[in-house]
Amino acid sequence: MTGTGAAIVFGATGAIGRAVTARLLEERTFARVFAASRSGTTDLAGAVPLWFDLADEASIAAALRKIELPLHHVFVATGMLHNDACGVAPEKSWRGIDAQAMADVFVVNAIGPALLAKHCLPLFPRDRRAVFAALSARVGSIGDNRLGGWHSYRASKAALNMLMRNFAIELARSHPLALAVALHPGTVDSGLSAPFQRGVAPDKLFSPDQSAGYLLDVLGRLSPGDSGGLFAWDGTRLTF
């Protein structure tokens, strides 16, 4: 690697997370790229594997202690829409709301990323650009909601969007060049979206590599004044 500082991708074995990690390695912007996952492994040459558990704060702190470089870029690629093993599925009606399933979704989509921010943001340099980006979703926009349903997923992503706004306000006081943003990756051909791809136009179903390229391009064009926003894969700023 020829760049400076460190980048870390949380959820680096998922479809988008792996693609983002690969892109960061190719760009050679950072001296080291860390691939953090529950498996603690990676098949990408040049990436440094890290183990963490999104629901275990101590594991997050332990993973970050191993970086030993200035932290310049954090990409949170974790997320849950459905999980058959846990009985989690998007609710079609309020009648489908289950307390435990909703709690599980919030842990992955909102609480976990909040814990990551808690431990990552203090490591950002105060005198240069740094980015904390988390995958959100257009369906987490309250203003854009016309269909209803998917209560747990929508609400957890709306919570994540609010957290990013909160973090941006706090960051601006101590790290004026840093950004905290939420990203909508579009519909990506992955395990998360596989059951819901019917009706998606072929040109709107992205490969993980396509989406990763779009998202990193968007991040590269953002300025500190954009911090706290929710941005789509094409750079459009979405409403909360």
C-alpha cells in the first residue's frame, strides 16, 4: 500500500462490504485496509482481517486497538432485513410485529453502528478529512415513505439516519473536516435483497462491485458541509 492512515470496513465478508474492501485496496489511498467481520477472516490479498461482533462492544474496542495507525475511513456495511434462522422477516402489516425480531433488527441496523461510531470517531484526526459512512436505505426515509410495512427495517434505518445526523453535529465541534453520513446503495444483487428483486429493472439491480464503486465515488465528492446527510448511490441527497 502507498497511501496514509487506515481504512476499516465492518461487515467485510458481506456482498457490499467485500466489494468496498476490494475497491479500497485497489485505490491504494490508505496505508492499510482492515476487513472486520464475525468470521475474522478475509480472502482478499492485502486486507488485514479483524474479528468483531456487532452486539459485543468489548470486541469492537479490542478490534480497534489492533489498528495502530491514524484512522481515516470507516465503512459500516452491516445490515439485516431478514434472517430465517432468527425468524426475522419484513412485516407486511402491524400484525406481523414481533418484539424479539424487532429488537434483533435494531441491534444490527442501529445499535451496532452506534457502538462502532462510539469507538471509531474519537480516533479520527482533527486536522484532516476523515469519513464515517454507514449503509442505510431509502426505505428508512420518513418523508419518502408511501407504502408502509417493513416496520422494523424502516424504523431501524430511520434511527440510523438520525444517529448519523447526531454524530455529524458532535463531530463538527471537534473534527471540522470529518464527515458522518448514511448511504443508500440501491438494490444490490445480494443475499439481503434476493427475495425482493422481483420487479426491479435490470439496469437498477447492481452488482456489489457496481454499488461499491458508486458509493465510494459519492464519498469522494462529499465535503464537511454534507456531513449528517443520507445520500443515494448516484449522489442524490435523500430526505429523512
